[in-house]
Amino acid sequence: MLGTGYLGATHAACLAACGHHVVGIDTDPERVALLQSGRAPFHEPGLDELLSRGVDSGRLTFHTDYAAAARDCNVHFVCVGTPQSAGSSAADLSALWAAVSSLGPLLDRPCLVVGKSTVPVGTAAHVRDRLRCLAPAGSAVGVAWNPEFLREGHAVEDSLRPDRLVFGAETNEADQVLRDVYAPLLAAGVPSVHTDLATAELAKVSANAMLATRISLVNLLAEVCEAADADVADLTTILGLDERIGSLFLTPGVGFGGGCLPKDTRAFVARAEELGLGEPAGLLREVDAINMRQRARTVDLAVSLLGGRASGCAVAVLGAAFKAGSDDVRDSPALDVAATLGARGAVVRVFDPEARDNARRVHPELSYPDDIESACRDVDLVLLLTDWPEFAGIDPVSLAEVVGTARIIDGRLALDPDKWRAAGWNFHALGRSAR
Ligand code: UDX
């Protein structure tokens, strides 16, 4: 397993749990040491247990050295990160090419290299050609693509019980290797789709583009609801009852963030432009723009509720992670809004049950109290920006006694406006009536 981030570490632990011998390889020695001690370097329910079981069984080991580790393996999964490039919306494939360059010269016998990283369509064919130049085994090195759809916070269950497995392969032999690797999941009835390399690469970015589009569409509807004095919560309930639409991924608010949806949407546009499809890809440019607009709209609403200026006001932000169940703050709408209010002169206190350390590393200028009450003491405004279940359970009567002014923005449609208003709160949510 080349790369041990959310994807590689989870996949390594899950394949070890399936009975395989797995070597996780990463260039970061601290990460490797932590994983080798059976602990995940990030918050992911169930992963520590699976890692320690794998390590204790002897089937799961972690290394920093490609040469020592990869040589004896039959299947090499490429799980390195493909973040957004600095200065462009395209994916940065430098870690992918570094992994290919390190691995290629070691491949001196028939084996399969399987891409799991999210890449622009067409990358797999380049990886195949490059490996065949680099590898002593030449054309005996096969390449397949097997995208991963795991969600942070559900990574283990999504890996062991995925909705589907996608095998992008050029030969029956490569497809058979993937069937063997995933035999326990296939035997348990997980559906599999067998396709070509390009379709498999596209599967991941397309799924994320569809999810991102859905969220931006409900955020557009929220804005229309505000202008028309309608209620977006009722509207999405109505939409979700349509079986063709379904109710998941229909929650409007401060928008999507994280290490995947934002950068994959942008990378999709960049790749479509390269393919001469810049015009139709305008849909996804707008999806990104609507999403970023939610953060600006939340800041604007906060500033207007504070009387037109944030400077000198005390604000509590509940949530720093990009979503509940994760300590990941990459491209987090919550932390972005908190930092913007801070930059405008507000004194911002952020509380998050898991993401505090990661948030502090990125925004040390904000303060991070230990609990909800300390974050909210004497503030002029509370913003709920990550959908942690404990925030939905806050008692508005008790919290009203702690704050300076009982005024709240619910950026995740997590609270019952009637209950909060009855407790004396000035309650606001994007897309909901201000009455
Ligand atoms: C996503 C995909 O779901 C997953 O299949 C892929 O492998 C990686 O990218 P993840 O980044 O873990 O997973 O987050 P996800 O649960 O999809 O949420 C993404 C963002 O959308 C979060 O910021 C979340 O708060 C937001 N969101 C989600 C909404 O704003 N509204 C919703 O209704 C659902």
C-alpha cells in the first residue's frame, strides 16, 4: 500500500482483516511509527482496533523504505494523495509520480499495480506506460484502477461493506487478481462493476461531482427560499420524499469542504478544459462558486447581526471539522468562516470535539476552549457550523444563560427554530424564514 493517509491506512488495515499480508509504505517516519504501533494518525472510528489487530497478527506492517517493502508483493496499491495544485485548480500528481518512480525499478517479476488515488481521467494509461519503461519486468507489470469511495468518519465500514467495487482492468488476468484480493467482499454480496481504466478513473470524480452538485443545488434553493420567504427545511423534506431524488445529501447550509469534494470538483473542471469541454464544465465551476458563496453569506449574515461590524465583538463558533465524525479541517467551511470573522476583528472562540489540535495548527490566532459553555460565555453571537450530534442536543434554555446575547446562526440546519426562539433566542439559518 503506497501512501498511508485516510485511504491507504484504512485499506491496508481492511485488507489485512480480509486475511492478506499487507505492507503499508509512507515517506513520513512519524506516521509509519504510529501505524506500526497500531494507531491511526487521524480520528477514524474503528480504525485503531483494526490496525492493532492487523499488526498483532503479523499480517500488517508499515515501512518507510520502498525497496525493502515492495519487492516481495504481488499487488501494489497506489493510495497517495492528489491534492489541488498550488496556483491552479488541477490535481497535483507529484506524489503519484514519485511513487511510480520509486516503485517501477523494483518490479522485476509479474505483478499488478492498482491505482486507488483520485486522478484525472487518462492518468492510468500514463502510469502503465511509465511503469513498463521503468520496470525490469516490462510488460509483465499490469496496471488496474480500483477507485475508493470511502467517507471520512465511516472509512472502515465503507471499505469492508462498500456500495460497490469498481475494477478497471485491461486484461482478464488483472481483473482476476482484483477478484482474488476482494474475494471475501464479493462472497458477501458486494456488487462489482468490471470496466476499462478510464471509466474506473472517472467513477470517483463523477460520484463526487454529483454529490457536490446536489449540495450546491440545495444551497441555491436555500438562497431562493430566503428571497421568497419560504422554508428550505420543508422544501428539502418534500424533495427527499420523491423516491427518484431521495433524502441523503440534501442538507443546505455552510456548504461542503474536506479533502475530496472541493478539490475533485475543481480538478474535474481542469481536466474537462484540457479535453476541450470547458463550456459544459461550467456547471461544475458554478457548483464550486455556489459552495464558496455559502461561506461568504454566513460571514455577511454574522456581521449584519453584529450591527454591521465584527470588530470588538465576541463570537463562538461550534465546529471546526469539515463535517461531523472527523478531525479533518482541510477546506473546512466552519474554520474558514471562523478565521474570516477573526480577520475582521471579532474575538473568535472555536469549539470542536475532535478537530481542535488540527484547527489550532492552521489558525493559531483563534482560541479553542475545552467545551461548548466556555466557548459561548458572554459572546454576542453563536454560529453552529459543523453537524456534530452533540450540538443538535444543546439545551437552548441553559445556553441562553451563558451567552452575552442570545443570538445564533444555525449553519447546518441542525436545530429546531421554534424551540430556540421559545427559549428567547434570536435564531437565524440560511434558507429559513427569519420570523
Ligand atoms: C466524500 C465522498 O462522500 C466519498 O465517497 C469520497 O470517497 C470522498 O469524498 P467525505 O469527504 O468524507 O467523502 O465527506 P462527505 O460525507 O461526502 O461530505 C462532504 C461535505 O459535504 C462535508 O463538508 C459535509 O458537511 C457536506 N455536506 C454533506 C453538506 O453540506 N450537505 C449534505 O447534505 C451532505
